[in-house]
Amino acid sequence: MARVVVVGGGFGAMAAAARLAKLGHDVTLLERSDHVGGALTSVEADGFAWDAGPASTLLPAVVRDLFRKSGRPLEREVDLAPLDLVREHRFEDGSRLALPGGSRAAQLAAFEGLGPGLGHQWVGHVASYGEVWELLRKEWFERPFDPDVAPRELTDLLGRRESLHRRLRRAFDDERLRLVAGHRLVMDGHALRDVPTFAGVDVYLEQRFGAWTVPGGLAALGTAMAERLALRRVDVRTGTEVGDLVVRDGRVVAVSTRTADGSGTVDADVVVVGVDPRRLPALAAHVRRTVPAFPPVVCHVGLDGEVPDLPHEVVLHGDPLLVVRTGGRAPDGGAAWTVLARGRLVEDPLVALARRGLDVRRQVVTRVDRTPRDLVELFGGSPHGVRWAGPRTARQRLGPRTPVAGVLAVGAHATTGSGLPFAGLSAALVAELVGRA
């Protein structure tokens, strides 16, 4: 039995802690805030509630596998349900695209509605990622990368210099299709000129597996994970700031901590880092060539009275790029929206939204605003991980292994994918490396 210390309380860290505890290890999780969950929590005010971070997820099999491998099946804990639409896109020329998930035929028809031939262009582009995903899944996301034994196809893919921006310009003459294909990465804070082509695989995952959520808010998944930690008897210590790793003879032996009661250390045979490694001096030097992908501006609003009938997510393309999410909880007669903004935001997000035809300013009864800096401070780092700066970024980030013996990494900063499923896959890699007690 190894003494495992998990640093951080986000989804990737919780997933790693639950898996390792189920494997028989003595696991302690340290979280600096007063609760676990990270971005997978809720924001509440005046009877309204909003997801603090993501409102939907891809690859539900990853979450199901996590719950099955750590105890009771997901279905006994949380109602993870498919969404009819991945999202709705609204373009500056007035055209709209309701993007379905989980169906090639449905996406073909939706894009044909934008213009003759566009559907076939789209499904052809998405199909080109089929083999890419299978290679990445088997050799990158589900197997610890070792350059000495990695397949040539994988190393060639990871080293390919063509940017996603250039690939999309070659694939589509219609700018609207390029906007849809790059949307997830742009909203995660990346410039498509710096993103390698393989990172565009999300469009394949959306079409193949669809998007999923929990009715009432995805934060319920964070609550279920906290309960799973208790079931697995993980020693969860909130209000505990980790100052650094304690390393002797090149190997980690403990972590230094600070609490309201003073400083101390927690002994460890293995440390799993689920936070931005820049926060730990022992690791910071190893990631100095990377920078975080900063979050967008976020405005949670509680509305009263009749509001426009929107799907769970609407994207308003332009500058600024706006996203409206409608899945929050509200008192009777109300609605809870979250507005996210990226780009040149020189005005209130609700003013920018009103200029796009969605004016709800007179119906606001409460609001919670958070800047990118607020979110980084709240979550202890960017929930979007490392910003792409070309293909080399894939190997410059740390995870699952790190240069310090006994230290592994999980979560947004340790994976090249975006969102909960990739954080969950990184936790599975760490559990594989540590093994059974």
C-alpha cells in the first residue's frame, strides 16, 4: 500500500483519488478551498444556481468507467442524459445552425440547410478524424506515452506542423463551417494558428457520441464524486494550501502545507498533482515554456418573466464571441442564464448580447460577474489548462509522468484534450502507472 497525496480537488484530481483508493492505496486529497469540485461546482445567489464551469460533456463512457471502477455504477448516482443539440450557432449574416450530436446523418442535413454541398463538406472533414481519434485514444489518451516505444504514426501525428487554422481554410470555403469546427478551442482560449490539427478531433467526438449533461446542472457530478471519495475513505482535507513538493535524492517524500492552524508536511510515496504545476516550485521550472489558456469573461444572470426560448447553449459568432447557456436553476417564473464572452469586450456582456438581438437587461434580478482573473484565482489555475503554442506543446506539458520521481500529473494541465472526459482519462493513466497496492 502506497501513501498517495493528491494535490487539488478538481475533477481530474478527484477521479485519480477515487481510482487509487479503490486499488487499495492510502489516499489523502489536499484542496486549498473549503470544498472539492473545482470548476465542477455551482454558483448560487438569490434562489438561482448556475454551473460554475462546464454545462455539458463529451465521451460519457469515460465518466461511466470511472464510477464503475471506483464503486457503484454512475446510473445509481447521477442521471447523465444526452442532449438533442450540441449547441446552436448564430452567424453575423443572420443564418443559424442547430448542431445535432451523435448522428452523421443529422449533421449532414443540418449543414445542408446552410447551403447546398456544405453538409458533404462537413461530414467529410469530420470523417477524416476517425482514424486520428482511434490512434490518439489507444496510444496517447489510454496509454502512458513513451517516445522509445510509441508507434511511428503517433509521433508523426504529434509532430505535424500544420495548424488547425490552415487545415480548416483548406477544408472549407465557407467561413461559417470554419467557425463551427474551431469553436471549442477558441472558447477554451486558444488561437487556431497555434493549434495542431489533431486537436480538432472534438468535432468527431461530438458527431459520434453526442453531448451529455445532468438535468439541473452538471455540478451534480461533482457532488457525486465527493460522495465517492467518502465511500472510498479518501482523507479529504479542505482549507489546505500545498506550498511545494519535498524532494530528497531526486524523489518526492512529502508535500509542504499551510492551513489556518499553521504549516506542516504530509508524507507521501506518490504525489498526484491535479493543479497548475506553476504553483509548485519543484515543478514550475519544467513548464516555463508553457502558458495557461485563460478563461473567458463570465456573467451569471437570474432573470424574471418571459425570456427568449433558447436551447441549452447558443453561440453568437462575431467580436466579441458570445455564448449563452440556459441550463441553470431558477425559482418559478424565472430563468438562469450564463453568458460567456471572448474577444474585444469593451462593454457590459449583457449590452453586447442585446446588440445581437437577445436583450434581457430589464429582466435581471440578480447577477454574478467573474473576470478571467477571478476564475483563475477561484480555481487555483486555468480550468482550460495549457494554451496551444504549436505541436511541441503536447510534450512540454507534464502528465501523466513528471521529471520528479514519484510525482504524476492529472487534470486540465496534464492532458491535450478539453473538458471532463480528458481529465478523467488522465486520472485513469495515473491509476495504471501506480497500479494495485
